[in-house]
Amino acid sequence: MKKEGQAKESPALKERLRAELVRIHFTQLPAMIVAPSLGGLFSTWVLWGAVNNDYLVIGMSAVLSLSTARVFLYRRYFASPSERQDQRRWSHFAVCGALLSGVVWGSAAPFLYPAQIPEYNIYLLVLLALVPVAPIAALAVYLPAFYAYYLPCVTPYIVTLALQDTRAEQLTAVLLVMMSGATINFAREYAKSLTEAQRLQLELSDQKAALEQAARVKTQFLAAASHDLRQPVHAMGLFLESLQQRVADREQQSLLRHMHSAQQGLRGMLDEMLDISRLDAEVVRVHPQDFSLRPLLEKLAREYAPLATQRGLRFRWVLKDAVVHSDPVQLERILRNLLDNALKYTRRGGILLACRRRNDQFLIQVFDTGAGIPARRQKEIFLEFTQIGNPERDAGQGLGLGLAIVDRLARLLGHAIEVRSRPGRGSIFGLWVAAGQSPARVHHSAAATLDAAGLRPKRVLIVDDNAAIRAGIRTLLQQWGCQVTTADSAQTALQRLRDTAILPEAMIVDYRLARGETAPEAIAWLQEQLQTDIPAIIVTGDTDPSRIREAHASGYLLLHKPVAPERLKVCLNSLAEAAV
């Protein structure tokens, strides 16, 4: 009875399986070329004068001719993939080559045995017994080729021995028949095992390809959905900022604050998706250095202690002076995600932030008294969109990306993460960081330290094919005292600049414009037409890793939608600072 997997085997899979077995057969050809040629030459030298020399010459010529033909077939088969398209033809070549080899070697028995010099009969008996079984491992890969070689090779030997006069030779023929049965059974089992292994490999390959395709589709869907969501959220943030500066009524201000809080929550979720995409795109760069860890941990403790108190939780910290070797910015992101995670899943009790030395490393730990994580699911929590204990998918607990970001950043920095947890008792997340030598001053980017109170560029060009975003950013920049020109494409922008005779001091350009135009192309074209290098900021809502790599490779200042208004102001000021 066939196995269920075999019964459901599709014709396409059978063809691929046969093609793979034929391919393995041809990879064995070098052994089937060298061994018979060398063995034949040695046997010719040993038996010269002890048997019919004419047959030795004819037989050796046939063996060498067949080996030459196999060399030609081997080279043709592996010359190019196109040569292997017709697998039926190559399977016929494999069987025919094996058949010719079996006939040539099988004809040795009636022509050489018994030897003209009786003392060589022992050598002939051993030779003729080994020749049929010697290539079994190579030929049994493709069973039709094995049968084509083995049967015409061993049958003349059995018949020749059976026709001899002595009882010993006749019984040897009987023994050889029994050995042939065992050999054929071994070949069948070997071929069956190999075939099953290849079938599983092909099925696993198909499943892997299907999973990779599903992952690509998921990534593309999330990238498209994230891009489409970022557009209105970006516009919403710009309009809310403008409204907050216009509304004076307290009740309306309170309503705006609630709207702003909701928009910030949505932006936080989108930013988590962006973080994952940037890590996938390998555009996150780390700058390891020796620095004092205590100021960072104290800053986090001061920030998270009030948040824990608001939730009715205790927050304690046990800190020691420590110099570590890491990237301070990315290390802070990891610790923030761990502390955020502890706050989300702790309902009562408290949280502890601690640091202690272990030989040449420091162990930074976040303790909580939350629900805990079952041992079988402790690896699962580092997967994307995974949340333990949130079956209702409470939006307040995020998207389940925080620990996935932690895991990827830790691997990027070379830091080990450990998790210990008991359901109902709480969890301990530990991060191992190498000890440093001497603290270096942590430098912050220029953009982060520039004054955001006033805006220096007063003439700004906006190029974005989304009307709501153009309207929102125009309103905001005008409130900041800017003269704003907006356009949906580089061509429209050039026409409006020429009509108004205004030369912008800065450009804000959406990365993906209509008709396939990208921001770097639009910026380069405008600079060429205006014959001046105008500082530019690229704004993008894309989270597709390939798009992010392209945007980063452009060399321009890059912002991701939705952009915080203060962040936009800081970046515009940084362009003005760089232009001075």
C-alpha cells in the first residue's frame, strides 16, 4: 500500500523528482568514468597472456570509448541550465549509458572465463563478482539505470558458471543468484530512501518558497497599508498643530488635546512599523563607544517613575557606576521598549530597573510583577505582531512590535538578551552589555540641538501629490511666517516659481510622486533648471525596506510621515544652518 504522501503526489512533483534523481545520477558520472577505466587497464595488464588478448584489446577499447562518451555527456549536462530542460532525453541517456556499460562488462564472463592459465581463475572470479556490484551506490540513485547495468552485467556471469563442469562452479552460480536477489533488494531500498529524501526536500523547498512569497506579500501589504495610513495621519498632525495655535477657548483646547493624543497614539504604532522596516532595510547604523551608563539609566528612571505612579505601580531602581561599550542611542531605544513593555503588562505591584557587573560585562535588567510568560512561549514573544495576554488586541498595548525591535537591535549591537518568567509572578528581561574602558562624551546630532523656537528659512517650496498634505503643511508654515509655494510635481513647481519669480530657500519633497517620479529625481531636475543648489528635505510614507534603502542612499535629509511639527522645524533650521 502506498503512503498517503505518495498517493497524493502530483504529476508535476513526479517530473521534478525524476529530474532531481537524474541530476544526482549525472553528478556520479566522474566516479563511473574513472573507476572502470583504471580498473580495466589494471585488469588488462594482469590478465595479458592469461586470456584471449584480442578480447582484452576490444573490451578495453569499448570501456574507454564509453568513458569518453560519458565525459561528453557530463560536460553537456552541466554546461547550462537550458541543456537540462529536456529531462526525458537525459534520463534516456542515463539508462542507455548504463546499459552499454553493463553489456560490455557482462560480455567479459563468456569470453574470459575460464582463463587459459588456470591460476588466474581466482582473479577472474573475484573480478567478475565485483564488477556488477561495484557501482551500485552510484547507479541505484536512479533505479532504471541500475537495472539497465546490473542485469546484463551479472546474467552472463551466472550462465557461464552454471554451464561449467565442476559442481563448485555450478553452486557458485546458485550463490550468485541469491546474492543478486539481495543486491537488487538493497538497491531498491536505497533508491526508495533516496527518493523519499528528495521528495521531502522538494516539498520543503516548495513550502519555504510559499512562506517566503507569503512573507513578501505581507511585507508589501503592510508597506502599502502603512504608506496609505501615514498620508492622512501626517496631514492630520499638521492641521492639529495649526488649530492649536488658533484656538483659545479652554473647552476646545481640551478637545484638541484629546485629538492630538489619539493622533500621537496612532503615530506611535506607525513608527513601530517604520522601525521594523528600517531594521529590515539594514539602514540603521550603530556607533559603539565607551560611555557612562548611569546618566542614561537615571534619565529613564526619572521619566518612567511618574508613569508607573499614575498606574498605581511602584518604580524602583538600583544603579551602579558603569562604563559600557555600546551605541547609546540604540541602547536607550532597547531599554525604553523593555520599560514600555513592563508598564503595559503590569497591573499591580511594581517595576525595578537594575544594573550589575558580571566579570567583563554589565547585566541591565527590567523586573516586573506582571502576568508572566509561559516557558513554551518565551521565544515567541520576540516575533512580529505577537502579544501574550492580549487576545482582544487592545490598541493601548500597541501592535506587538516592541520586543521584535528589541531583539533585532540587540543582535545588531551584539548584545545578548535573556528572559526569565513565571506565569502569575512576573518577568525579568536582561540585556548583557560589554564593559567599556573610559567614558566618552556622548555627542548628539546637530539637528537635535538646534533651536526649534523660530524658523529660519522663510521661502519654502512644497512638492507633494497629496492635496491634503500640501494644504496642511502650507497652513502650518504660513503660521510660522513662511512664504510657501506648493505643487504636485516638479514641473508644476518650476512653472509656479517662474510665475512668481520666487527662489525658495528650502524644499520639502515627497519621496514618491505621481507618474513614478521620485524625490531625488525631482530635486536634481529643479536644481538644474533653477541653476542653484537648494537645500532639500525628503518626506516619505514608505516602509518597504527596498524603498527605505533607496531613500537613504539619496543623501538628502530624510523624514518619515507622520512628521512631528517641531521635528520639521528643527530639520528646516538645520538646512539653514548648513547653508551658512
